[in-house]
Amino acid sequence: MFLQSQSLLNKEIDFDSDGIKVMLCTSAYTPNQDTHQYKSSVTNEITGTGYTAGGATLAGVTVTYNAGSNTIVLDADDTSWTGATFTARHAVIYDSTPGSDATRPLIAYITFDADIPATSAPFQLLWDAAGIASLTVS
């Protein structure tokens, strides 16, 4: 998992008002935390039954600061695609509010251990109880 802290530092994301989405990609996409800063850099988004291009909007998004550990934690409700028939290898979280893919900042990505197939079944992202991503503040 990688958290794109540069977009947070540049104040491009407003978690209080922006739409945060998660899209799925095939194994043909290779995340690059050094050069992939916006959605326009993401390739090989999946296609298939039950999936809409651009992914799903995260519901219940929260961002909290823990003073004891100096961490900022991003969390949201689990995400599900019902009746899914597709295969995914990566989940890419991004801010969908800006007007074009070239200005929609990436927030984080998760690479699965293997391709995850679904055939006429729910495809679920069950986020960790500790949050989707965390950033240590120094």
C-alpha cells in the first residue's frame, strides 16, 4: 500500500467536501509512487459486469489525527460491487472532484497478493479495522 503524501502536502485534497473514489486495475498496471501523481497516470482499469468506469465512491470517509502516534488515518466503509464478473489486482484511491483525470490526485493504492476474480458474485474491499491508510506526521 502506498499513500500519496505529496497531494496532501500540496493541499489538493479536501476530505471534508471532495468525492473520494476507488477504482480497480488489472495486473497490467504497474503502480509507480515516484511518477504517478494523478489519475491520468493510471492504466488498465478493469472492465466487466457490475463495474462502472472510474470505480466506486467511498462512503463514510473519515480522516482522523492521533496525537499519541502522530498519524493521520484515512478510513471509509467497506466497498462492494454486486454481481461482479471481473478480475482485479490493484485498488487505486483518488480524489474524483477536480475537473479532469490530469488534475485528480492519487491518494493511495493497494496491490493484492494475486489476481482476485469474481464470477457473478460480490467483489468486496474489506478495509482494515485500523483504517485504509495512515501517514506519520513529523
